[in-house]
Amino acid sequence: MSQNQNELREKLKDTIAEGLTSKAIGSKTGITLDILSRFKNGHICLCENDCLKLQAFLDKVQIPTSI
């Protein structure tokens, strides 16, 4: 599970770096900003339910790379 969490953490960091805000991610997934921030920074692991919600959301996100 920790390898999956590490991959999810990197995907979250990449998505935020590409321009999607933590606030928007939290709003759509129901995960609080505090939990997202602590997860992103490696301080905690997500519970299975939050992990599944975040994974499902990030799998659907498409950020344009050029205009």
C-alpha cells in the first residue's frame, strides 16, 4: 500500500504543479485541505477510502499542456 500511496502522492504533486489547486481537489473529493497538504508533504498516508477517492479523481483530471 505504501508504494501505491507514494505513486499517488507524486501524481498529486504533479497535478498541483500543473495548475490545479488543492482547494479544488479537496472540494471535488471531499478530502480536507489539511489532510491533502499533510499527505502531499509525506507526513501521513491516506485512509483507504480517501486514497480511492483521490485516485479516481486524479485519473480523470486532464490539464491542457498547451494553448
